[in-house]
Amino acid sequence: MAGILTESNHQVVGAVSGSPSIVKKPQAKLAEPNGVTKPLDIISPIPNGDSFVAKLKFVSPSDEEFAWLEEDIKRRLLQGRGEAFYELGLGDSTASGLTDDELSASLATLDSLAVSCNADMSVLRKKPADKGSIVECLVRQRAPEDDFMEVRVAVVGNVDAGKSTLLGVLTHGELDNGRGHARQKLFRHKHEMESGRTSSVGNDILGFDSEGHVVNKPEGHGSLDWIKVCKASSKVVTFIDLAGHEKYLKTTIFGMTGHAPDFCMLMIGANAGVIGMTKEHLGLALALSVPVFVVVTKVDMCPANILQETMKLLVRILKSPGCRKIPVIVSTQDDVITSATNFSSERICPIFQVSNVTGHNLDLLKSFLNLLTTRIPVTDDLPAEFQIDETYSVPGVGTVISGTCMQGVIRLSDTLLLGPTSLGEFIPVPIRSIQRKRLPVTEVRGGQTASFALKKIKRNQIRKGMVMVAKELQPTACWEFLGDILVLHHPTTISPKYQAMVHCGSTRQTATIVNMNCDHLRTGDKATCRFRFIKNPEFLHEGTRMVFREGRTKAVGNVTTIFPYIPGSSGFHKGKPCSKVAKVKLHSEKGGKKKRSKSRSTVASTPTNAEMKTEITSSTSDVQLTLTDPSTS
């Protein structure tokens, strides 16, 4: 069990009264990806019972106490995926604070504990207390060369907000010239360089070592060697650079859903303000329950009164009933630490004011990124599941896929089930090689992105939205599912048989509303709808967030029920999920009596767009057209 622990995850250090030898510290709360926090009991078996003062436990501990502290730090590093925050000198029932001598001894003990766990200890800040001082420290493990922690940050905002420019400055360590020089190193296509606008999902990395220092060092011609950065890093922040233009909204939504970001960085140009797609992207992040922090760029060229108006409007939007955020303007290192340690609650929204030309506050932004921790819990004991968001055909290597490991561990030479195919089947595929950020590795764990070279399969057999899962999961595809949706905007009304694009994880496909629990839907309405995919069956999870869009129509919701499809059978699961049986009643009245009209063979299209054969079965008053997949006959 692991994740982001809120501020109560800091080592609670208080006085122990009475005689019990076990002190139960206040419950920390474990932040889950869906935003729900559940309590995490932290129990400290303090040696020597009543004679031990908790806030002094790092001051010259005995061998027994040191052994317990060593076990405690190992447990905390495991829960925090290689990181742990300590707050030395925080009192419980006694006054907080340590004297200078006690503080020096405590820091020396914590440093020794960190060294014993192959980690480094760094002091974040020192603040005054009732009796002395309190020090906040970060302990981070030194990762081996072929492994590192990974945090994914989606970068969104309106066009010309400076997204790619800021990433170029952060990852290459060179300030911009004010004319877009820094962003030229990030573009992937020729038309992006010519127009200066991102149209695809870009990826950039920023590496930090175990002491929190940036390790990105561009080589000649400004190129960045990802392999060297990953080998020298204990933590790598992956920036998912998304498009800001409205016509690329489909790509932006896919980046927010398919790439499973831990956090969202909303970019706003100080001179332009909150305009265009800014509110759309903010609403998308809120709908997907992704914590958001805001970066206001171009403060060097913006007049003071315009900047003040932009900040007022931004704060008002964040405090509005739709957002309910607590805006925090970050201007000092103390603000950075306070915001980062409380950021997982999703209520706090830090705001940075930076300049890519002068470098104003860029150091604060880097410090904040250094303290972020992935929100995906440790799931090494679960069956492996990997969602695909990109496919390639590499000369000399073959078919290569990239995506995110959602749970479990995938190792070299494992054989996983790839699917679903157009017929709803899962086929076994062996893994030839694995890379993370271009670095060859032997295994991938939950929450990490990776690329796999596959054996015995062609690229045209794979599409975005497919998954690779372990055989233990016994995966099944689905044509139809139930979802609870909220319509954010629609110009008219939504009725059954309405079609729109569904984004659910890495799945992106048009679906039809088969039926719903009301006649019509308008802006602001909620309903439970039954969706049917148009082209291919998909692999979905109940409880997954989904986005439903078509033109200006936007709706968000959750998948509530999956109707499994059993390939190789003409029938379907009970309850007739994703039914391919269309009953057509043909009635003609003549002389007041009902007569059955002549039946005629017809060809109907099915969700798979496959050729179907028509079987006509007649009854006394109905003509039933049974559409059967040829693969099942």
C-alpha cells in the first residue's frame, strides 16, 4: 500500500506520557488516484516505554532504538516509492522545537539512517518553534542505473501561453530569447516548427538526483541524451506536452486520459489572461480528478496592472463553486514546501509567476517539481496490466508499442495477452525487449511508462486503446457498457441513437447511446446511459472516468457496468449485452385487420462493420432479423 501521504505523513514527533510502550500517532491519510483519502494507521513501538520522549528519539538513540528507527524508515520509503518526509522537533503533548545541539544530533542520526538505506537526506527548511526550531527533511533513495521514480505532469493551456517554451527552458537549462528559441528543440514535426504550435503529444523529461539537484545537461547542439539523464536520476519528471489550439482538442483529451498523468500544469499567459481553451482544459482536469497547479508566464513583458487583473480573475475562477480550490501564490521556498506537502489533497492550487526570458521564479518551480510524488499506489502483487497509447514499426526491431503500466510487474520474456482484437479476442504475445525513456531495462512496475518490442505480431494488428494483461486476469472485451454522465455543454438536446467520441483511459472510439433513463438530455443534466461502440470491442474497468464529446458537446462521467462479450458465440451474455439481434416488426393494416407483410432479406450493419448473413425467422406477427458474425458460423 503506497501513494501520496498528506502532511500528516511527516514523522509525527511528540511526547509520550504514561507507561505504554506503543504510541499510536495521529492517522495519516492515503491519497488515492480518485481523490478519496483513507486513514493509514502509523504505530510506533517506542522502546523503553515511559522514559522515551518521541520528539527526542533521533537524539543519540540506543542500539535498540536505532534498529527500530531503521525499520521505520525502510517502511516509509517503501510506502513513498523511495521517498519519505521527516519533521524533526514537532511536539505532540509537549512544546515543539529542539535546541541547536539536539537538532544537530537528530540530523546526524537521520543522515546515518538514510545512508544505511542507500539514501540521501536533504534539509528542506528550518522554522522557529516554541522551544528551539523545527526542521523538515526529505530522504530519497539512490536509484540504480536501470531504475528511477517517475512522475507524469500534463502541460495544458491556451495556444501561445508558452507551454513548449517553458518545457524547453526547464529541460535544457537555457533561457529563451523571447522569440521562441527554447521551444524549437521540442517540436516533432516540420509544420510545428513553422507555425510554432504543438499539434501532437510530446514528451520531455527533467531528472533529479537523490539530493534534489537537476541532472539535465544538454550536449552539443543542445540535444538531450535521455539515457544519461535517466542513469543519473533518482526521480524523473515526465512532461506530457499537449496542444493548446481548439482544433487539437481531441489530441489533448487523449493525452489527459490515455497517458494517465499524476498532475496537471495549467499554463496562462500573463498578458492574455484566462482566455480560449484555458477554462476547457481546467474543466477537463477537474473532471478527471487530476490535481492542478498554475504557471503564469511572460511576467517580464506584462504591465503590472494587466498582471494584477489576470491574477484576480484566476483566483476568482479557482474559488468558484465549480472548482472549489484554495489558490496559493508561491513566492518563497517556504511556500513551495507547504504547497508540495499538501498538494495531494486536490484542494490546494499553487500559482507560480515565472519568466522564461529572465528566469524569474524558475528555481521555485523546479523545487516544487522535485517534491512531487506519484499518485499510483504500489501494486506489484497484482496481475500485470499495460495500456497502449502509441504504436511504431522500427526497422531491424519490428513492432514496438508504448504506454503506461497500470498495475503489476512486467518482465523481459513474459508472455501477455494482447487485445481485444476486432473479434473481441486476446492473443498471447511474448516480449522481446523493454525500454524506459530510451533506457533498456528488465522490468516495468505499476505507474511507469515504457516501450516494448513484441514478437510474432505486425503493427497493423495493434491499435491505440488495446491492452496487454496477464493471463490471470482472464480479460473479456465489451461492446456495450453503462455510464453515469453529466452533460457540461450541448447546444440542443441529446436523445437515444446519438453518437459521439468516448475517451476512457487509452480507449478512444465513437459510441452510440442505445438508451438512457430519460427522454432527452440538455446542458447540466445527469443520466445513466447505455453506450455501444461502433467499430471495435474494448477492454474497460468499472469505475473508470470517461469523457464524452462531439463538436461543442462535452459530457463527463464514470463507467458503472460492463457487459462482457464472449467471442466465438452467436449469442451474448445473459441480459443480452451488446446485442446484435435486431427485431423489426412489420405491420400493415388493411380492412381493419393486421396482416404480415412479405419478408425480405436485408443486410444490416453491425458494430464491427463486418459482413453479416441474414437469417429470417417468421412468427405470426413479427419478422425477426438475426445478424450473425461470419466468424461464429
